[in-house]
Amino acid sequence: MTQPADARKRWDADERYGGVADASAFAAEIAELASLARRPRWVAEDPDVHLIPHLRDATKPGQTGLRLLQASVSQDGVLTVAFEHAPGASRRDIRRQAWALLGAIAETMASVREHHAGGQVILDVVTGEPDSATAFASHGHTVRLIMQPQVTEPPS
């Protein structure tokens, strides 16, 4: 088998060092979302009005195990929402909780990028509707979810 240019393992038990195919079957949809995201004034106004209620509902007790801490909208329309998760939650559990939140606000197209900073898990999201998916005009949202561990008080 030919080794790919990057011969690192993709996970701990990877013995193949390469996949079985490319993702070109979905490349047109990815390109479509990227094109929409570049449209002037495509990001919808008032994400705090249109998205926050859904995120609040998704974090009601017994729903995701998360607590909504704060939300703000930047001048460029990015809705940043911070959530608190249980201390010691696994990376997989945090990701499941974050994707449950995304399910509450995602539209027919979405791009999600996860990264980590200072103990936080951060998901940068673009979600929206293409021209043909809705009776409404094409529009989208930019959202940054910040997942941080619950701060536990030291014993006194």
C-alpha cells in the first residue's frame, strides 16, 4: 500500500495511515456554503432574538447538562455564547453536548470547527439556508460556542 504524504497515525490504533476515499462527493455543498458566507449582508440580524431562545430551551435542566453563562453579539454579527459543563467531562461528552446545542439552532447547511484554548472547547459555526431551501431569502448565522468546565469552589 502506498503511504500518504503524512505518514502519522490518524488515531491510536491506525495501521492504515490513509483513508479509503476522498470527500469530493460533498465538495460542491461545502463550496456553496463558503460562497454564501462571503455574500455581503448574508448573516441575519438579531441572533440574540432568533437563536438564544432555542439555546435556552436546549439547556433547561435535564436537557444537555449544560448551563448558559452569557451571550453577546459582536459588531460583525457573531453570536458568542458561553456554557458551563460538568467538571471532569470527557472530550467526547463535551462534544456531544455542543452538538446537541447546534441541533437546536442549525439550519440546512453548517460548518463547524472545534478548537481548544485555556481549558475551553470552542466551536466556530456557520449555519444557514441556501437560496433553494426555504421560502425566505437565503441567510445565515455565525456562532461561537464556548464550552468551559464548571468552576468548583475549593473546600474551606
